[in-house]
Amino acid sequence: MISNSPYDAVSRQWRSKIDESQDFRVVRTDSVFMAGFSRPSVFESEYRKAHDLKTAFMKKHEGMAVEEVFHGRSIYTPEGECFEITTPTDIRVPRPEPELIKHRILEDLTLVRGIGPVTAAELRRKGHRTVEDLVIHRRFHDGAKECINRVLDGKPGEIVSFIERRHSPSHPLAILASGLFEHDTYLFLDLETMGFFSRPVILFGIASIEDERVVVRQFLVRGMEEELPALYQTLRYLQEKPVVVSYNGKTFDIPYLISRSAFYGDMMEKPCHHIDLLHASRRSAGHQLQDCRLATIEQHLLGTSRPHDLPGSMVPEFYETYLQSGNPGPLVPIVEHNLEDVASLAKLLFLFFEGPT
């Protein structure tokens, strides 16, 4: 990766671009009807809790250094130094059975060319329960054989692509087929930024599966000069892990990384395979919920809640307080928020592997 200029100059350029105005609006009295859709919103109660949280953490960590607050280490890259926080989790990693997954895929008759939902329902009424039952069907036997060969003999990426051509990337079968990838190919990704595109990333959150355990790594930008080395480390993991799991990452995280890479004169390639759990969550539960924020989905599908969570849209404000004061307290809820986000990606994916919720 090529840096454009000395770190000090980059830092000044970033700081000059940071708009001190809020990128969100505070919704008074927590009115859902006043929230709107044109701009990120934070309910008044959340806003007040967040500021109380910031005050408490600043008081607790006054006079401390970042390295004293977080159990992490400085790492050195060809692009400079950054700070890594590693957190093993106790998330249960399932062991999907490939043969069972393929059997469930072949229960979908609409994967066969020429079969839509109506025809599939009629075939089932006549006793054709799986694609394999159609091998002797006078009309659909060729399509059935092709489908069986693709599913039984194809590589995981080929099987997922085959399903996505008939359905969508968020279809339960596409998510289920992703369970055919080896565990060590997954990379769970979530970014915390200073706002919208063209502003720096301040925390890169990733997770991988190591020895049947989900391990979260966070590259925290202690000063503006550390975005480039933290970006370098994140891209290194992305190159090693062909399956990216995100929440709205197709619209936000991956384009953001591409933009920041271009800022430094590098070209980042898109992941080979990308599982965006926002769309799968909308399909599964969106019609039952007020919104599809990750925290809302967690509560509905995972049965967990975040009583002291920092709203994502307030992350830039907390980070700016850290920059201005030198007090690492405001970084604590940012790191905790990101840690929860990344861990939830793994929990959600494993939940979807079990089938429709």
C-alpha cells in the first residue's frame, strides 16, 4: 500500500475535513413518528444516556493512556504502527454437516430450470418432494440432473452462486449453502468511522474462527496517523479470508474500505463471497419490527439486549471528544459497541445456518 504523504500532513488533512456538526438528529420525546428516514436519528433518551456514559468514562479514565485502558498491543506494519485489541469469545461454533445441507438444498424444486413456485407446489402434490425425485420426470429430468450435479459436485462458492441465480443473496438457502465453506475462510467485518464517506475509519473490527472459537480483533486508531497501518492490517486479513460476513456491508463497509484504500493510492478488490446479514434479517423478521438496526435484530432473533450501548451515529462525537481532550474514556463505549457488533455477526450467521427463524 502506498502512502500519499507524511503522517502529520495526513492527520492535518483529516482534521480539517471533520465537520463538527452532528450527522444525526435527536428525536425529542423518543417519538417514532418524528424519527423520519432522511437522516440518522437518535432518540432523546438514548442521547442523554450516551452523554451520561461519556461523562462517567471520562471521569473513570482521567489521566490514563489508551494502552492502560485496553488489553491490547502495538503492532508494526510496513505502513507504521497501530493498536490491536484481541478478544476471544465463548460463542458456540456449529459444525454444519455438508451432506445434510446439500439434502436441504435439493428440497427446493424451484432450483430446477422451468419450475416456479406454482409448478413446484403442483409437483409436491403429486409426490415429488426433492429434486432427486424429478430425475425420472418426463419434462424436468434434464434440469433435475443438472441441479443435482451442481449441488453434489460443486465447490461451496459455485453452489452459492447457483442458488443466487435462482433466488437472491439473502435467500435462506443461499445463507444455508454458505455453511459449506470451511470455518477458517470466514471474516466478520464491522467499521466505526468519523461519519460518511471520505472521512477516516477510527476502528476496524474483524473476527475469525480459530480452533473452533470466534476471536475478535479490533484495530483502534489512537491518532489520525494510524488509520493507514490499521487499514493495512484489515486488508491483509481480507485477502486471506475469501468469505466476508457483514451487516449492511455491501452498501457501507466494503465501499468504505475501497474508498479509504483509494485515498492512499491503492486498489482494493471486493471479497470473493459476501454474506450481508442485513438483507437476510429483513427477510426473516423485518415485517415484525420497527426497524432493522443490528441491536433490534439481536433482541428479536437472539434474545439479547444492550442496556448501555452507544448509538452508532454518536461514535464520531465520542471520538472527537477523545481527540480534543486526550482522555481515552470516550473510546471505551466505541470499542465495546464495535465488539458487540462483530460478535453478533457470528451469532446471527450461525442462527441462520439452523434454518428459517
